[in-house]
Amino acid sequence: MKRHIKTSALLLCLTAGLPIFSACAAEQTQDNNPGVVRAARVPEGKEQLERRLASVATLIEKSSAARQIETSAKPEAIALRGKARELRQQAEEAYKEGNYANASRMLDQAAKLMFDGVRLASPEQVTGEKQQRDFDNRMESVKALLAAQKRISAEKRLGAKGAETSNAIEAQMRDAAALAAAGKLDQGRVLLDQVYLATKQAIEGLRDGDTLVRSLHFASKEEEYIYEVDRNDTHKMLIKVLLEEKRASNAALESMVQKYLDQAAVLRSNAEGMAAKKDFESGIRLLEDSTKELVRAIRSAGVYIPG
């Protein structure tokens, strides 16, 4: 609950035309990266405060947030809006006196009170918007994985067998989308999560045993090198699909993954240098090492894939 409320707070601030370092945005940033807002924020000048006074006034009096609080008729929400109105007035008085720091602080507090009021007025709307965003994000991840599954199936010339797997995944995606469209986001997300895991496992299964298959099918070292380039590209794509959300919300994990990615990039660059000299055998070894670094990056996030 805490996380989706803070995300909605940021959206509310942006909708109201508030600057990035408003109270809501600051709260969101501090939740993900403690201390960042305090270090990055700079004092606001006269013109910026003038704009903020107007923006917060709009937020309190004329925004969709204000309408939600009015229509809810919930005393707690209405009281918070009243306090926000008082703080905004005090901020204007501080501004006129040249006390810009106090004015800025009170505007932050007023904006935060408005969000708190919206949360009390329409908690189901805040939750529903978060659920829809989560569903849409997961659907995009499944689409990317499906594209990878189709690509690897074509690479391995699986024909009807690969198409059957793709069709089954697409059918479940349609079922999940239908549930979401019918307002059953919870059920749709559960199904979509199952599809996500099944598609990921399908890709892992397709990649399993590549070392054995490779020696049987390549007519030349150059052809084998080209295959390794594609395998390396596929693993880079999997990092984006499988780890993007985790990396964005975990600074320590991001640092760890990036170290593996940097090493993989160096090895890939060296492999390309060897290939340019027609030393494909050395290029293959370097590409294999590069892909191993990518596998380590994925596994470091707690996602097991063969390799």
C-alpha cells in the first residue's frame, strides 16, 4: 500500500503542474533513495515561488483532486483540504515578506496535505490506477519475452513446435487482457504472472544445451561466431526484460548488475576486434565469456537461467 500511494502522489503533483521537488515528489524520491532530495534541492527564487503559489492554488481550488475531495463529502478529507488552503495562504504571506524558505516549506506541506486528502477521499481509485499500471508493465514484459521466444525458435528452426508454444502464450495473454478489460485486474495479473514465468522458462529451455548443439551444426568458425553474437544479444535483451524493474528499485542490485554488464561489454568489444582480424576462434571464446558475465548479472538478481 505504501509504495503505490507514493507513486500516485508524484502523479498528482505533476498533474497539478507542481515542480519536481514538491512535497509529493520529494517523498517519492526519498522513499527510493534516502537523502537524494535533501542533497539535490536548491533554494527557490522569487519567480519560481510565484509559479508554485499559483500551482498550489490550482491544486487546492480547481484541480481534479479538489473535485474528488468535494464529491467524497468525507469530513477528514475536507479538513485536510482546509488545512492545505491555510498553509498556502501563509506561504503567500511569507513570500510577500521575502521569507522564501518558509514559503517553499509551507507550499510543500500544503501539496502533501492535498494528496493525503485525495487518498482518504478515493482510496480505491489510487489503488486501481496502480493496479492498471502494474498490469500494463507486466504485459509489456511478456510481449518482449514472447518476441525473444519467437526469435530463438526461428533460430533453432523449431517450426510447428515453436509456433505452438508461441500461440499458447498469446492465447493466455489475450485471456489476461480480457480479464483486465472486464475490471478483474487482480485475476488478470495473476494469469499474466503465470504467462510471464512460463514464457521465461520456455526461453530457458530453448537455450539449454546450446553448447552441445553448437558443435554439430556450424560449417565454419565464422558461422559459429555469428551464432555467439546472436546469443550474446539475446542475453542482453533478457537483462532488460527480466531485471529492469528490479534494477530501478534497488541501487545495490543496479551497481552489481552494472559491473557484470561493463565486463561483458569489454569482452564483447574484444571479440569484435578478433573477428575483424578473422580470428573467429578467439572471438568465439571472448563472446562466450561475455555471455557468461550476462548470465551472472541475471543470476545476481535471483533469476536462474542456464548458462
